Amino acid sequence: MGRRLGAAAAVLTAVAVVASQAGAGSAVAGTGCFDRAREPYTSQVDSHLHFRPFGGQAIPFEELTGYLHKSGVRHASMYGIGQTLPTNSNCMYYLDCPGTPVVPSMKNDFANAENYVETHPKDPELTVSMTFMDLNHPETIPPGITVYDKEYPGVFRWAGEVNLVKQALFPNHHTPATSENIKNWAPFMKVLRDRGIPITIHSDLGSDADQTKYLHLMEETLRLYPENKLVWAHMGLSKELTAMDPDRHIGIMTRLLDENPNLTLDLSWRVLEDNYFSRPGARQKYAAFLDRYPTRAIPGTDFVASRDKDYGVYEQELEVTSRINTALDDRAFRDIALGENYYRLLGLKESAPKLCRAE
């Protein structure tokens, strides 16, 4: 079972995590409200979940949705992985195969869509995402959307995770999109905007050697497409950028949120917890930042459903990526951990449960 904090742990420290129930994930029975003192702090939404791996076999669909139900996740964005390894490769993960090209493909999206239309799961509810988009070749994207519309009308309600710049993929022939590429996104971004479809963009801020080397690419995207629902994956952080001062990072995020009302931050991937939130004093800083912008972030695990993983791995990823929730105030906890921002971003009628008042 997962781990959670007791009621007294409003501010998390490295030794404050204690064992508890995980996966209840719903309002207290009979009260219609969520009691933070009694229920898990793990997020009820997983907005960043890859149902398909880069290569090799995937966890079967029914098994993976069972993980979500068991852990108390009520909604999830059903990502494929647009950038896939060749079918003749024995690799399951691109980092194990430097030199092997990892290129955008539709096959994972089609597999996800087929599983979705066959089952229409309601617990958890799923949002199917288009992940095939090659941002370096934007002219291929509108025709691709047309294919999706024909084959699976109305099924795809999210876009991404797509790569603007992902340094981890450089050894696999990935190159950053250019400013000229970004200008040429206009046709497909209009489709997404007209349909109210959010797009999750992976765009590294930089590396430890040059911490804001690629910031201008996201700034250009925000400048050109201010009306699109843009979700910035991992707040721009990565394994290549682990040494940025939290105050500097928070300052950049604050400026961009203030300048761009339609920008949402994605809090997925344990890199955030392992390299930033868990630093001495940093959790309180990030929590205070999110408390100031409670409507501007969504949670996720960034779990990749390759067959070499099981429920224990997913449960751990959910717990680790949810630890920041323990330090949030009630407004931010409801909006982020309980899913209110996610529902609003998708235009869903569902609302997160209210929090119980302390007696």
C-alpha cells in the first residue's frame, strides 16, 4: 500500500512520510467532502500517463486501468508515446539504445484509441491524446488530425506529450524545433484552439551547463499562440537540469504565468520531487508558489507502461509525484490534487470534492 502523511504533517520534511492507506481517493463516505486528515494525499488525476512504451510490450490496457482504480485515480490523460523505437529494435527504452532513431508515429495513438472505444471505461475516466505530432515538420500534423477524425471521430480530446526540445533524445536523432518551425504551427494550433484541446509540450529549459538555453523556444510558443491551452511538461525541468536554484526557477515560472493566462504547469515526473521539491527549504517555496497560482497546475506521474513494470512501480510513482500535495493549502490541494484544474481545462462538468471543514 502507498504512503501518506498524518494530519499534523502540513509541512513535509524528509522524515515526515509515514505509512497509511493509499487508493481510497474519494470523499469521506456520507459526508460529500474530502478530509485531508483521513484520506490519501495522492492525486486523484493523472494528467500525464503513457499507456504505451517507447518499444516492446505494453502493460495490457485492462491491467493498467486496474492500477488507476486501485490507487484512487479517477481521471487520466491517455498518452501514447509519439516518438517510438523501430519495430525491429529489441529496446524498450530509448536511453538504452543511443544511435537508434526515435521518430514520431501514429501507431501508439491508434492502439490507445482502439482500446478506448472497445471499453469506454468510466472508472477511471480517460481522455485520449494525440501524441504523433512532429513539431519539426508541422505540415504533417493537419493531415494527421484529419486521419484521426475519420478513424476515431470525437475520441481525441488532448494533444501531447509532444517534444519541442528534449535533450534526453538527442542521442536518438532528435533535434529542437526552430523558431521558424514554431511559426509554422499556426494551422494545427488553430484546430486545437477551435476545439478547446489542451496541448502538453515537453520543452527543456536548459542544462546544468546553460540553464536557460532553450527558454526562448517556449517564450516564442507562448507569444505566438496565447489563446491556446498550453501545458508545459515538468515545468521545463529534466535530468539534464538538476542544479538550478529553486528561486530562479520559480521566478521564471512566475513571470510566464503572469504574462500568459492560458499557460498551465505540468507537475509530472519524479525528477521534480527528487531534484527540486525535496531539497531543504525548497518544498515550502514551491508550495507557496503553487498556493499563489492554485488554478495553474495539474498533477501527473509520467509513468510509461512498459511490460517490465507492475502496480508497485505505478503506486510508487504516484506517491512520489504527489508529495508536493502535502504542503499545499486547501485551495491549491483541491484545484491540483483533487483535479479541479484538470476538469476545468477539459471543460468537463465534473467538479472536485469540497474539503471538509476542521471541527
